[in-house]
Amino acid sequence: MSEAIKTDVLIIGAGPCGLFAVFELGLLDMKTHVVDILDKIGGQCAELYPEKPIYDIPGIPMVTGQGLTEALMEQIKPFNPTFHLNEMIQSVEKIGDPLFRVTTDAGKVFETKVVVIAAGGGSFQPKRPPVPGIEAYEGTSVFYAVRKMEQFRDKELLIVGGGDSALDWTLNLHPLARRITLLHRRDDFRAAPHSVEQMRKLVADGKMDLKIGQVTALEGENGVLKGAQIKGADNAMSAISCDTILPFFGLTMKIGPVAEWGVTLENNLIPVGTETFETNVPGIFAIGDINTYPGKLKLILSGFHEGALMAQKASRYVFPEKRVVFQYTTSSSSLQKKLGVN
Ligand code: FAD
């Protein structure tokens, strides 16, 4: 087990509510680390609707999901949070009063006085293609995410899907892989037109293959893949040689390991009180889409408010001796100093 990273507050989830919590906690002098399973910051806004407009962020008539993420990142810059992406929080264990040991699936360990669960709908998990026996190859020959590109050097890759992930990884892994075949069920792609153009040029130049159809069966043994059976759009069957498959069929949200952290759950949501947004475990808070209370609305603006109130109570755990004085950013020179504007 690696040496524990010590922090005041660990935030689980880098969605909009987790990001704004960094700001509210920072104003009260608390240092934060933020962990997210995804390879990018922004939660649902960045993963599910980066280019869609949002019209109900107070004071901002229109901003896209990605635009809001970027604005929040700019706003929290003065507090310099540390992000740990591509890592899932696996366990949260109480070791003091309050002190928690929090562990990621990559073996990273945190010791933190306060935990803020801002995990939204839970963890995004890849959709598994309906191919019999595919589970036996997962983690050895079938991968739903690219954590390290180097892993795919000299591989004979079959990339399946027609969206941005499938096209981006086709283009990014092309220089490393021995050969890439892109397989999609129709000759029409949802990905950015520029990526589709680049892919078609590689195909025209004979540098990769494009096939239209679906995987129906896998060939190999002991988790080592040798090839796949493909059913074409014309129902004709063919075989393709490959040692690795990367299916990109989109993501679903599942509550994931949150269910094992000792906090009470109600229909996969965490009940909290509306004064502090603390859970049944003192020192563990839940804000944003993951929590529930009478009248809860799953809106970004609700999560922002919850973060502000949560920070007040969190400060009592982190600085038990300190009295929190209510201040406005407009007029408090001490807050302005923290923000680097004074
Ligand atoms: P999320 O954005 O869901 O982020 C949670 C993060 O936690 C994720 O990145 C996830 O990977 C991470 N996570 C979960 N479990 C773990 C774990 N164990 N370890 C590490 N990381 C973990 N809201 C509005 O207010 N206005 C709108 O117009 C609007 N439009 C929307 C349009 C669409 C299409 C969708 C899908 C939602 C929309 N919403 C809108 C809702 C809004 O996006 C959510 O309310 C908001 O994203 C919730 O933020 P959050 O930070 O609580 O969670």
C-alpha cells in the first residue's frame, strides 16, 4: 500500500458540484484533493453534454456543459486543488474522530478529516457489447477504456463503435498499433466530422481497415484473443484476426462502491439534512445529484448551495478551535486575498 496523502478534505467526484465545493472550502482555508473515475473533469456536463447549452445557471444566461466546467476550473484556480483522474474511490473507512482512510482502485490512499461525496449518479460504467463470453476476455484482451496508450503498442486492434471515443482512439492509437480495424454497425458516424474525415483518409491510404457490421463471437482461450466473427450489414459472416478489442458503446451510471461506505442509502441516494448536508456518518457529507432530502431538485444550482453550507460545517471538523465568520467576497479583504484579487 502506498504512503497516505494527507488532506483536509477529499472530494469524491469532479462534477460541477465537486468543483464548486473546492471554492467554498477554499474560502474557509481548507485544502482539497478531488478524485474522479473519468479521464476528464466536469462530471455529467463534460461527459454527457459538453456542447449542449445550459440556461439556468444563475447570472449566466447561456453556457455549454464544457464552458461551465472551464469557468469553474478558472474560479477554483486560487485554491490549487489536486486532481486524481482515472481513479475510482473504492473504500472509505473511519479511523479517527473524524479521520478517514480513503482508497482508490489504483491503490492510492488518502487520510482526510472530511469526505465530501459529490458522486452524482454514481460511477459511469461502460456498456458491454452483447457478445457471448466477452467477460472471459475483459482485462486481458478486451478493454473499455484506454488508461495507457503504450499498452496497445504493436497490437492488432479491433475498435468497435461510431462515436467520438471510437474515432479518437482509432486516430490516437493508429501510430502505435500493428494494425487497426474500426468496426461500426453502419457506415455513418456520430463522431466529430473532422475525425471521421481523418479516419477515412487512413482507410483510403491503406493504413487501416474499416468494416461495417457487428461482432457475434470471439475466438481464443484463457483470456487470450485470436480473432472475432463479424456479421456484416448484408448478414454475411466473416472472420477478422485481432488480439485486442476496444468496444466504445457509451456509458451508463451505476451507484458503484458508494453503497459500501457505511452511509445510509435510500433508493441509491444518500439522505442528508438541509442545514449541513452531512450524512449519517459525522464528517462525511453528500452534495449534488447523489443526495436526497425533501424537495430536492437535481439541478446544478442546488448542488452549489449545498456546497456552501457543507463547507461551514466541514470547517468545524478541520479547524475545531476556529470560529467561522460570515463574510462577503465583495467586501472582505481577507477573502479577496485568498482569491488573489487584493
Ligand atoms: P456529476 O456531474 O454526475 O459528477 C459526479 C462525478 O463523480 C462523475 O464525474 C463520476 O465519474 C464521479 N464518481 C462517481 N463515483 C465515483 C467514485 N466512486 N470514485 C471517483 N469518482 C466517482 N442541470 C441543470 O442545472 N441545468 C441543466 O440545464 C441541465 N441539463 C442537463 C442535461 C443533460 C443531458 C443531463 C444528463 C443532465 C443535465 N443537468 C442539468 C443535470 C446536471 O448535469 C447534474 O445535476 C449535475 O451534473 C450534478 O453534478 P454532480 O457534481 O452532483 O454530479
